[in-house]
Amino acid sequence: MLNVTIMSTVKVVFKGKADSVILPGDTGVFEIMSYHKRVLSRLLKGSIDVDGQEFPIARGVAKVDKNDVMIVVEKD
């Protein structure tokens, strides 16, 4: 299970646990699941999918370390 936090410059958009997070990375869309390797990725315009719940973004940065996923986004 992943501990996921999505924050904008104004507020916390989502904080909770998830089985899967799908991100619009700068080299393509990729999925994060439990025990994923460490990743630091720039995010492009698109949407973040957290267990089927979508969050549209303009751009952002995602950091994955162990089962912690921290995402900082800029919304449209």
C-alpha cells in the first residue's frame, strides 16, 4: 500500500493510501505500485490517477521513496 500526498502551492489536494498511482511523466505515462524503486520525475500536463480517482494538473514533480509518493503540482 502506498502513502500518497498530492499538494498544490495552495492546499493539500489528496492525502491517503492507494494501491496504484498513474502519473503523466515527462518521458511518458507510468504507474507506481507498492515497493517501486526510487523515482524523481517531472510531470507534464495531464491527470494523476489514484486508484481510479483523477486529479488534472498543468505540471508538477513526483518523488517516490519506498512506499511514500509525494507529488507537488500546479493546477490550470
